[in-house]
Amino acid sequence: MNNNVNISDRGSKSLIRFVISELKPRGKIFTPFNIISGLIILLSLVILVIRFAKGLGSVADASQLHPWGLWISFNVITGVAFAGGAYVLTFMVYILNMKKYHSIVRMTVLWGFLAYSFYAGALILDLGRPWNIINPIIGNSFGLSSVLFLVAWHFILYIIAQFIEFSPAIAEWLEAKRLRKILVSLTIGTVIFGITLSVLHQSGLGALFMMAKAKIHPLWYSEFLPILFLISSIFAGLSIIIVVGSICQKVFKNQLKSDYGDSYKNIVFGFAKICAVAMFVYLFLRLLVLIHSQQWALINTHIGYWFLLEILGFVLVPFIFFIYGFKHRSMLLIHIASIMTIIGIILNRLNVSMIAYLWNDPLAHYPTWMEIVVSVSVILAQIWIFRWIIYRMPILRKSPDWVPEDEEK
């Protein structure tokens, strides 16, 4: 009995020492990125102290007419679209058995998990009474059939599903062989569950705005909003993974396993093809909606020109670049198309939730500088955690030798 206790104590102490050692920074500390991002995060912490001490109105331009600020419109509604790469890629690898994308699965799932986790935090920041965030979970103050109730549960369950999908990497990091075996056995079921939740969640965000027909400009409002949100999350998620993957190739050169480096270009070309197909469907639906609604006169207005900038400049042009880049094997064009697509998604989500929302209101709504600082710091904090995990866990590098090759994921 005493021997078992001593062994357990030694194991616990060694685990604690291991975790503490892993918390130590790796690489250079005082780099331009670390200094600038660190100062922004510190400033945002000061702003958040003021926000929770004096209320939301002390730092944000919020009102009863404009209750949703930048933290929801940008970090949550826009950011969730960029987490779409996780459900798309897991569907391709584990359901369609497209093994050539296998080497980038962990990085994509990690990015999606962190995105959802940090954007959930941003949601709490924008609630006037953050302690009431439990209401959507239990269906309080509105019926259980509410769209917000469904979105909240999709959000929570999908974060759990993504954590389980990613957890074998944590088990490998901790050398927990038995635990890893259990977690790997849950992969397929969790992936199917997670894909279902993500599809419902992405479309559910669009369904929220269907209740605001009188408030959203006709060029952006449509009964197809749930489908448009879902389809756009496909090329949004893959575009951000193209950019993040390219950065990882340069920043984490010593972490890359052989199949990641060798197959990266083919992965990017495959993503470009998928993005082009999804963007074609998206453009077709937007054109169909425009024709059906017969809102041609609205095009020749200031806000109509803004609409054309979004559709032509940041959907049609990158769509053409993706096709040309895939056909002629041009990584440069695909990277440009990915960046333009990211900008286009930001424009679209901000248009629907802020710019084209109550567009005819004489009292224009502008986010404060403090909202912008906090929004940027949420992304920077996500990057810091992402980098910390990449350096320590087998995300881009090969799994430990004790992991069977056919079980690597």
C-alpha cells in the first residue's frame, strides 16, 4: 500500500516538474512580434479591467439600438467562419479518406479549437451582464426553440468535440500511452459529431440575421443567409489554413515532419481547387438572390458600390486567382487569393452585422479604439497559445516512436 502511494506521489511530482519545465519560453523572448503583441495584450487587460469595473458602455460604443459591438461582429461572427477549416479537413481526411491532407490535420484542428475557445471568450466580453451567459445554455428567458439557444449548444459541444479530436496530441506530449489509445478510438465518432455540429453552427449564425429583415440592407439580406454563411465558411476556413500553413513552414522549420514539407504544395493546390468550387457556388447563389429580389436599382448607390467591392473585388477576383493558381501551379497567386478571401469574409460579416445593419440610421455606429485593441489582442493571444503548443506537442513533427505508424493522426 505504501509502495503504491510512493510510486503515485513520484509520478505526480514528475508530471508537475515536466509541466513547469514546459512552461519555460523557448527561443528568443525579445523579438519585435513578442514586444509589440505583448504591449497590446497588456493594454487590452487594462481596458478589460475598466470594462468589468465600470460596465460595457465605458469602453464600447454600444446602445439599445446597436447592442452588438466589434467583439461579437469581428471576433465571434467573423472569427467563427475562419475556424471552418477544421470541419472541412476532418471530413476530407476521416470520412472521404483523402490521406494526402493527413499531415496538416492536427494543425488545422488546433487552430479551429483555439479559434472557437478564444472567440467564446470574446462573446463574454460583449455581454452587458456576462454572468447571464448561462441563459442560452439552459434556455432561460426565451423558448428552447430559439436560434440563439441552438447556436449556444452547437458552440459548446463543438468545442468539446474539437478538444477530443486534438487530445491524442496532448496524450503523446504527456507520454500517456493508455490514454492515447482510448482517445484515438473516439476519433471517428467525434469527427462525425463535430462535423454535424459545425455545419449547424455555421448556418445557425446566418439564421440569427434572418430575424432582422427590416434592419439589414436588402443587398445583404436573404433567405439564403444560413446557406451562404455555411458555404463561405468553407473557403474562409481553407484560406486561413493556407496562410497559417505557409507561415508555419517558415517559422517552425525544425518542427516539420517529412511528409508535411514534401506534400505541402499539393495540399495548397487541393485547397485552392476546393475554394474555387465553393466560391463558384457562393457567387451563383448571390447572383440568384440579386436577380430574384430585383434590387438592381440599389446597385447604383454608394452602399451599392460597397456591395460590388465585396462581391467583385473580394470574391470574384480571388475566385479567378484560385482557378488560375491551381491550373498553373502558382503558389504566389494562391497566397494572394487566400489573403483577399480573408479580407472579403471580414467585409461580408461586418457588412451583415454592422455596416449594412441599420444602414439608414442617422446615428452611425463606430467601434471605439478600445474595442479594436481588445479585438486584436484576442487574435494575438490565440497566436501565442498556438505557437506555444506547436513548439511542445507533435503537431507538425512526427509522433513519438512508441506510436504505431498506422495510428498517427
